[in-house]
Amino acid sequence: MKVANNTVVTLTYTLHNDTKEGAVIDQATKEHPLEGIFGHGMFLPRFEECLQGLEPGDTFGFHLTPAEGYGERNEDMVLTAKKDMFLDENGKLSELCKEGNTLQFNVGNGIMPGKIKKVSVELVEIDFNHELAGVPLYFEGEILAVRELKEEDLGGGCGHCDGGCDKGSCDGGCDSCK
């Protein structure tokens, strides 16, 4: 079976910075492979495009520009907050508010990770860019298995929401959820 939308793919990969010779950023091995559903937003769109049509045993290697990966760095995504936001119930700075820590922040309509870049006397600088924003990527690996998508893979959802809805509350316009 070939990699296609609505298949479950098990694969290995090594993610390098920029080229095959670049520093290793992340890895999934045969002992601990990556498994995911294609065509449901679980993978980067360009990553999926590069693997379409491959079969178990096929190897791959391809480059993604920052725009095809996690986007370009956006300095507008580096924000400053008052240090008071990070005080605990005793008025002391939370132990979690340390340079280099990544925290979860409530923003607008959800939760977003932000990395503490700098803590000064009155302010905290937080970077909401993805840690790989602006980084050219090189993936290499092997397709280990491809199988048909089963309903239980979706966690009982509608298929549109990757299991996140109860088939009655999907706001994605799915026929099965209307």
C-alpha cells in the first residue's frame, strides 16, 4: 500500500538543520518510530507531499525551506509582559519564569507555547515563534508500514476533526456532523 491521504503511516526520520550534513534536530528510529494519519493535519503539508506515493521499504530525503516548514521568524511574535504576571500567591516570581523555559499561555482562542527569552527588573520577554521558525530543514528516513485508516484511529470523531468532536458539535462543516 502507498502513502496517501487517509492512511496510517509508520516511519523513521532524522531531521537535520538545513542539509543532510547539518546538525541533527530530531529523530524517530525503528525502535521508536513516528506513526500518524496522512491528510489530517498531523504532519507539515510539504512533508506529506514529499512522502505521497511511497511504500514500505522506500527511503526518502528532502529539503524544506522555512516557509514550507515552521514558517519564517516573525519578530512581532516576540512580546513583552509585565513581570507582575508571573508572581505567585506570595508575590514572588514563579520558579517557572526563567530564561529558556517554555510555558503555555492562554491567548485569544487557545493555548500557545512561549519561550521566556529575557527576565528584567520589570518585564519578561516571551518568544511565541515556533522553535524551528526560520530554520531550513532536511528530512531523511524510511517508510516502515502503511495501512488503511480505521475509525478507531480517529478516536471516535468525525474524521474531519481527527477525533476531537462528538459527531454533533463539529464546526468544520462535515456532512456526517450536520
